[in-house]
Amino acid sequence: MIAGVLVEITNKSLDRVFDYVVPDHLIDDIKVGKRVEVPFGPRTLVGFVLELKNSSDISNLKEIFKVLDKEVILNKELLDLGRYLHKTTLASLVSCYQIMLPKGLNVKSNNKVSKKLKKLYYLNDIDRKITTKQQKIVDLFKNKEKLSRDELKDVSSSVLNTLVKNNVLRVEEVEVYRLGYEKLKRKINHLTNDQEKVVDNILYTDKIVSLLYGVTGSGKTEVYMELIARCLTKGLKSIVLVPEIALTPQLIKRFRERFGNNIALLHSALSEGEKYDEYRKIVRDEVDIVIGARSAVFAPLKNLGLIIIDECHSDSYKQDNNPRYNAKDVAIKRAEDLGAKVVLGSATPMLEEYARGLKNVFNLVTLDKRVNGKELPKVELIDMNKEVGKSKGYFSLPLIDEINKTIEKGEQVILLLNRRGYSSFVTCSNCGESVKCPNCDITLTYHKSSNILRCHYCGYATKYEVTCPNCHEDSLKDLGVGTEKIEEELKDLFPVSKIIRMDVDTTSRKGAHQRMIDDFSKGKANILLGTQMVAKGLDFPNVTLVGVINADTSLMLPDFRSSEKTFDLLSQVAGRAGRASKSGKVIFQTFNSDNYAIRYAKENDYKSFYKEEMKVRKLMKYPPYYYLVSLNISSKDSKLALVEAKKCEKVCHKYLDKTIILGPSPATIFKKQNIYHYQLILKYQYQDNIYEVLEKLVNYYATINKVNLEVDFNPIHL
Ligand code: ADP
Ligand code: ZN
């Protein structure tokens, strides 16, 4: 027997099936979709078995060493899905299979056994005299045959050991999954009429994809849970995707109150062992629901009936390295193949999504009121141009006033500043130069607590000194503002209040994020200050004030989506206020009070924003009117990068006749970790051969060492 094996190798020119002989003793064990170990040149590599056949055109084949998996890990559906990903992203086929499997499933951890939990069984009555201590333990077993270690945690282990030795008790080790769960009280809300209608609509539409457009707090999550429950009664399983940072304990708790332990969780905060366990629950068919971030869309659930994508506008569904897939496309592809349904949910859908809803490509359903019947919180715009000279630091007087009032009432405040660190850049007041990363073409961010300047792209760090590296005068000053500086100002302005700062820097340790959310929801702090982390998915009933320190941060980004990003972020964070019985209030501080993204976010008017932004997109030939592809050509040698970028441009001009080609131009960040990047942007409406042409280019550059070409279809950022 011959096996066609796709080996795990990063060299894209070797991304194809190689034939191997299956030795007789492996014939029963080997299956398409399992991993094997094979000799490859002088090395031993892991590979996926993609085909089994009787003969090969090649002679002198080597033999497979061993079969690694007990079970098939890539079933037919996933094997086909991998080929689809390979075709639509142009990433190597092997990377498309690797992305489907959790990291914990690598060879070494494959044999990892989960922790053992001891259980004790009571064997027989005692015929000899025993101590009172021993008698106490034996009493515990009255009416019970077995006890877990937990139930015996107050008992001394030496006494236990003696009983085991004397054959009174027997110990047995049972396998437990690493993620332990406490039991939660079951809680099911009765749906409102509006929610009920939405559920029926989604279940009975003949469209594969439904777009649930529902304002923040309109009860979308409840709708998801009901849909899952209805699928369960039909024996159908569900996947729920949420952005990584929205995967909060709050959300997980709500699902667990409804579905108990019938859930596997897949996200990056889990250890490899935990991921491995959660994945096995899915493979062993022990759970009906998977909740996770982007890559959970590949979960190999049997009888998959429903894929829910919450906060579907989120960037996090697009992977920004190879394979550059979008989980939404994968979900729709899987649903088409399996006859399942996809639900996209958001208060601020992407323009592409809403446009498809209006054109009836997606089934558009709406929840336009909050469950609690309250109006959405009123937003006040503070024009910071008029506050100059009056404000204290970065805080306008009205915002200070509202924070004071809120804290006095015993209610809580969320403050957003979408920039971490202390100050966003450091500039010399003598020569005017800003301090930049030596490896990347961007300014360094000042982190005061550690007194370092850090590059947010490559992690480069250097000590902060007042001497300018350019002119050597002692004239460096930090400008711009980050969460760390705002925290310092808050402490000065509100000396008795407690503040939690939540950003990448304060949440890097495992469990820190969760602890902050727990503490804040228990009322241990008055103010939660943070980056976009505080804007998404959080539900604190006692939060009645939301303040945005600078609503303009994402407006200035050189990206065609910057208005949309601004609108989304402001709408999302505003939605954190007044979610329960108390009404909420929101303040945006801005230097651009006339900007339409900020104005419509203030009015909470998604539809008007949509109309206005669609005009811009049409005029500028951007999505959803045009498809985009970004080509990134990079090299350590900046001249070579430009020469090759021009070559790519020529090829595109020659073969893509209906496509607009922009560039080559230096990428937004020209120099990143000492590599120079040029960019070509392609815009098209109909260009049938585009995948074919770009695939040829990609394959060509796979054989060139000094230059790299990355192709990104439907990029999120330019
Ligand atoms: P969204 O996901 O649209 O932001 P949620 O599902 O989180 O909205 O609902 C907002 C709040 O209303 C939550 O606290 C939720 O528990 C509550 N809620 C939603 N639907 C119901 C319902 N039918 N009955 C009672 N409470 C509900
Ligand atoms: Zn850098």
C-alpha cells in the first residue's frame, strides 16, 4: 500500500503530497486524515495522510515510520475545507490543515495524559479494632460507596493510606479534564416577544446566513442561546464564535448557567494541556456546544447545525498571518456544505455585511430596542477645542463633574482611551525629532512605570533618558497620551476612588483579565479605565457613566475603514452604560465634533452612518463596491523590494485587465523588524482569473529566497 503524505514543512515549494510505502504492520492502522512520521531527506517529519492507493509512479519509495493518531483527526469535511482555504488564501495547504488543529495536539503533547483524580471505594467492614480517626472516615462512607478526594480534603492522608493498606478502602484513579467547573444554578430567561420572533425567523428562513442587527443590550446573546437549545432538540450541535477579548467569564457563565458542562471552550488563554482536553471533548463527541475565538470555527463537531458569530464586525475574525482566512467565510462554507445555518450578530455590522442584508443575500433581522425597555444612553459631545485652558489635563470639566456625581451615588464609571502606555511618542523640543524604533519605522511609546520606551510592533525596549539620541541635548519630552498617564491623572483628580486599569500591559499574566472583571463587577473599584478591551461584551449593571477620553484616536489612522472603526468603537463603548435598571450617560471628548462618524455615534444612528459611509466607499472604489487584494513585497534589501514590487505590478497589469492597480508604494509601516515592505493594492469587481494569476506569482516567489510576497484577499487593514 502507498500513502500520499503532506509533510509539515514551511518551505512552500515543498507543499505537495509525497508518496511513501506503508509497511505491513501499519496497514490496519493507517487512515486518510491521520498524521504519520516519515523520513524526509536527513530529517524525520510529521505529515498528514491525504490519500491511500495501490501503486505509485515513483520507484524507490521510503517507508512510513509510524502512525501518530489513534483517531482520524481530519475527516473528509475538514480535508475538503483545507483545500478550499488553500485555494482562496493561497497559503500552503499544510498551513491550512495545521490551523484547524489546536496547538496542544502536537506530537509531544499528544500522549499527554490528563491529571488524575483519585477516587476511593469502600470495600468491607472492619473486623479489627480501629482508631477513632479511622472510624470517622469509615463513617463518611455510610450510605455511600465512593467518595472523591475533594469530599475527603479535611481528612489526613496518612490515616487514609493506612485504611487502603488494610484493604478497607480501595483507590482508583480516574481521568479528569484540566478545566474544572463548579456547578452553576440553571437559569433560563423567557424570551420577549421580539426575541421570540427573531428566533423563529432565523430558524425558518431558507437563507443560510442570517444577520442579526441588534442594538447593544437588545438581548442578542439570549437569542443565540435559544437558537442553540432549539438545535439541540433536533440533535444538532453549535459553534459560537466571539472575539478573543469578549470571551469573558461573564459570557461563559451565562452559557454555563443554561447549558451546564455541555460546552467545550477554545481560546488563547488556555494552557496547551487545557486546549488538548477541550479538543478531546469535541472529538469524543462529549459536548454539543463549542465556544471560542476565531479558530474554533474549525471545531470537528458531528451534526453541526449552527454557527453563531457574535460581534461579527470584529477584526479578530480575520487572521493576519498565513493562512489569512476570515472565520466568517469559513463558517459560511461549512454551513453550505453541511446544510447548517450561520448567524452573524452585531450592533454595528460591517458595511459589507449590512449591504448584503439589504440586498437580501443575507436574511436581515433586527432587534431595535433594549430588553430593559430603557432608551439607549444619551451621549454628550465635548468639543475639546473649546475646553483649552479650562480642562484639567486630559479631562474636561463636564466629564470630571459627571464622574464625581456617579461615584457619589455609588455607581460605576467606564473610561476608554484606545492607547496603552504613558505617552504615545517622545519628541525632542530642541531638534524636533521623535524617538523611533531602530528596527521599525514607528515612534516608541513611553511606559512610565518601567521607565522604558517600547516598540509596540517588535517589542524593542530601551531605557528612557532625557538626552535626545539625535542632537544630544537634554530636551526629550513625552507627548500624546496613553492609559498609564490617564490613570495617574485620575488618581490626582479623584484621590479617594479606586481605579482598575485594563490594557495589554496590565492583563498579560494569566487570569489577570478575569480577576479585574470580577473585582469590578463586585464593586471593588469605582472606575474601570482601559483600551478597547473595556468596550466589548462587558455587562455591568452598576455602570451608569461611560467616558471616552479621546474619541479621535482611530480617526486619523491611514485606513479606509478608520471612520467605521471609530463609529464601532464609540457605539460599543457607549452601550456599556445603563444596561440594567438604572439609566446611563455617555460623554465623548473630541477635537473633531463635526466628524460624521462621531456625530452618528453620538446619535446612535447606525443607518445614517451606513448611508454616508457607503457614499464615500462608492466614490473611493472601496468595499463593499469593490473587492480588495493587498500584495506585500518585502526584503531586507529595500532596493530589491522595490524592483520586485514593480515586477509584480507589471504582471498584474498584463493579466488583470479589469482591475485597478495602485502602487507600488511603501507600506504603512515601511520598515518592520529591519525588513522593508512595499505594497500593491488591487481593486476589482469582476476579475475571474485573479486567483489563478496571483497563485502563479506566489508560487514564483516561494522559490526566491531574498524576497517575500504575501497576498491578502479582502484585507482588514491596508
Ligand atoms: P446583547 O447581547 O444584545 O448586548 P444581552 O443578551 O447581553 O444583549 O442582554 C442584555 C441584558 O438583558 C443581559 O443582562 C441579559 O441577561 C438580559 N436579558 C436579555 N434577554 C432577556 C430576557 N428575555 N429576559 C430577561 N433578561 C434578559
Ligand atoms: Zn520595533
